Amino acid sequence: MTKIANPDEKNAGLIKTIAQPVGRRSFLKYTGAGAALSTLLIVGCDNDDDDMNGDGVNLGSGDIGILNYAYALEQLESAFYTQVISTKFTGMTAMETEILTEIRDNEMIHRDFLKAAINAKAPGSIIPNLTPNFTAIDFTNRNSVLTTARTFEDLGVSAYNGAGKLFTDTGLGLDLLLIGGKIVSVEARHAAMIRQLLGSATAFAGDDVVSADKGLDVIRMPMEVLALAQPFITEKINGNNLPK
Amino acid sequence: MNLFNIIQEIENFDPEVAGRLDSRRRVFKHFAGFGKKLALTAVPLALGSMLNKAYAQTNMKQQVAEVLNFALTLEYLEDEFYKAGLMAMSGNLIPAADKPIFQQIGKHETAHVNFLKATIPTLGTGAAFTPVAKPNVDYTGSKNGSRAALLPTVMTDYNTFKAVAQAFEDTGVRAYKGQAANLVSENAILDAALQIHSVEARHAAEIRRLNGKKPWIEGNDGGGPAPGITNAIYAGEENTVHAGFTRAQYTTMSDTAATRAFDEPLAKETVLAIAGNFIY
């Protein structure tokens, strides 16, 4: 921002910034910069949802991009637990069945809420239904299913934690920050329960996921999350335009 | 026009103005750059703009510090609760098998207290940026004997202790969630608050399981031994309308199912009223 005081440096900074993927927040800092920027902003938001140009499923930009990002993760989780319940692992107890069924329902509601929200707030911007790739998971095996569930839940928690600051700071962005908060604590409850089914007495909030010195849960930015989720999704997910 | 005379004048009604401006060196530089180019008559306008920015940012930081002090009070309440519980009845209140659970939770609450205490002063100087003192706690709810105890057996009966633990954790989740929007001006702090928020949710899930409940909240069912307290903790959890979308607009599943999928925020005043039962 110090560069803004000097008009020449400001323009140089602007060009440099736009040449790179730009976060929503960075964009907002430059809103006074004039009409040329407005044009670029509109172009930046005009993303393709499909794979036609070879860059994968484009999540888009801004608040709606973050919603698509969450929607992709919730699609993945919903598909996973649907499979878990339709082809139960050997020896699944009644309690485990109830827990996993309710987690499935929670994920489906998250998915369907995000779908409704995207379609209402930005018609035409929603990403398509994704095709899960669960070839690495043995759905007959309890350990395989529960360790994958643990991965997905901890990943979901870290993703929502990292996404909070990426929403715009007013209006819709604040509404969505609250929605993310309402969802992430339920994901954390899932994670704690799955971990309890798998591990030691302290696994629900183990030192591997909550820092022992600071008591802070895991947090990840979208690119890191997408890299970890990609092996489970057939389509290439493109988060290049997401806020950073 | 003498800039420093003006600042001295402002000091008459705001002794901290120099601190505010000093912490805004960038604005100062900005102003210095203007000074070369602007006519002298424009200087008061630039000065006003500079002060507006400095005060707006200070107000935002005060708001963040206020939230963190609110959180710190709750974290003290939790931290002291687990310390007391682990020592109660010569260390026999909590069965040996469950002790590691409460030690793990207590470890996190202690870390949250330390984190918040260290973070608040980084936002500014003065009373608004001083961490609140550890409150005097009485987990029976008798306010140090000044009224009848609400939970006389909290430190002698394990079931009561677990019920109160659940109440603290589920309240903590709602309290942090309710404050997220007040932290958006400080990204690093919003990050940390969300990271604490999900840890509280992990704690809540585990304690609910110990209490024979599902890890997630269905409707506004809180249970517990003191409905007079727990009703307020779970009031509103039955909500199914989010960002203006009614349940039927986003799912064909039941209202009950929808309530499980979303946790709800709680207003600061409500949280403080609940916490106030244990503080004197």
C-alpha cells in the first residue's frame, strides 16, 4: 500500500499484481484505481465451470469461488459416506452405523445448502457434480474407511478454518463467514468422533492435529487443501482464481 | 501551521494521540508526501484524513481486543474448571480411564489462556489492550456462598462435572462463532480464533460422547443436571434458517436432521450471563 502514494509506482504495482493470480482482498485495495481495473475484475470473475479449455473445473473467484470450493469438498465427503453406508465395512456396529449415517446426512445437508446458496447468489456459477475416485479405499475394511474419514474431516476443518479470512469483510461475505462457522464446528465434531473410534483416549483432539503448545487446530489455505483432495476427485479442480 | 502544535492540542483531550499516530508511521509518511505538493490551505484536510484513519484503525483494534478479552474470560473459566476437576476429591473425581481426556482438554485451555494473554497487548497500548484478570470462580454457582448453589455436587459427582464440562464446551463453540465477524479486520487473529473454535468443538464432541450423547447437537437438546442453566446454552440451536434460506429451500431431510448439520452462534451478552453463574 505504500506504493499508492506515488502514481507511477502504483501503476507498476497494479500491472505486476494483475499478472499474478490476485486475491479478492488484494483487489479491493485497488478499487480506486479506475475503469481499466473494473474491466479486468469482470474478466477475472468470468470463469468457465467446465473442462472445455483444459484447465479443469474452475472454482471461480471471490466469495462465490470460496463457496464452490466448500461445495467441492462437501460433494466429496457426501459421496464418501454414501458409499460407506451402502457397502458397510465388515463388523460395523449399530452405534457406528448410526454415527456414520448421521455424518453422511450432515455432509449432504452442507452440500445441498451450499448448492442452494450458490445458485441463488450467483446463478450459473456453480461447479458441476464431481466424480469421486475412491479406488484407494477398501470399503469392506474398517480401518481403511475410518482413516479416510479422519483425513476428510480433519481436512474439512482445516479448509474452513483457512477460508474464513478469504470472504469479503462486509455484507454477503460476513454472512458466509458465519455459515462457515456453523458448518466447521460440526465438521470438528465429526472429526473428534471418527478419531475416537480409531484411536487412543486423546485422539479426538490429538497432538497430531491440535498443536500441543498453542492449542490451535490445523489451518490450510485452498491450494494446499485442493492438492490433498485431488487424488479423490476424477476431474481436475482449478482453484487458481480463488482469493489468497 | 505547526503540525506538532495541533497534536499537542489534541493531547489535551486524548493523551494517547501521539501513540496512535506513532503506530501509524505509514500514514505519517503519506502525510509528509502530501505536504510537498499541497497548498498550505489543504493541509488541515489532509490532517483530518490522517486522524480519521488513525482513529478508525484504533477503534477496530479496540473491538478486536474486546472480543479477545471476552474469550479470555471464558478460557479462564474452562482452564480453572479442568484444573479443579483433576484435583477434586484428592484426584479421584475423574476415573483414571478418563483422566487423559480431561488432561488433554485442560492442556488446550491453558494454551488458549496464554495465547490470548500474549496477543491482546500486541494490538495496542492502554487499558483497552490489557488482558483481563483471572476471574474468581465458583463452579457450584453459589457465587462464593452468596446464594444457594446451583450445582452443589459439581466437584464431588462425576456426572455433574461432565455435564458442566459439556455446557462450557458447547457454550465456547457458540461464543467464538458469534464473534468471528468482529475479527475480520485482523486476519491472523481471525485465523487463530477459528482454530480455537474448532478445538472447542472437538472437546464438546468428546464430552458429549462421555455423557452418552451424540457428538452433535440435535434440536436444542442440552440435557444436563441444571436445566435452568443449560436451557440458555442450547436455546436457538434448533434454528434451520441460514443466510435467509429456509430448511425446505436447501434440503428434503427433516428439521431435526437439519439442526444437527449446523451449530449456532450465541450473543456475547447471553454467554456472559451463563458464565456469570460461575464468577463472583
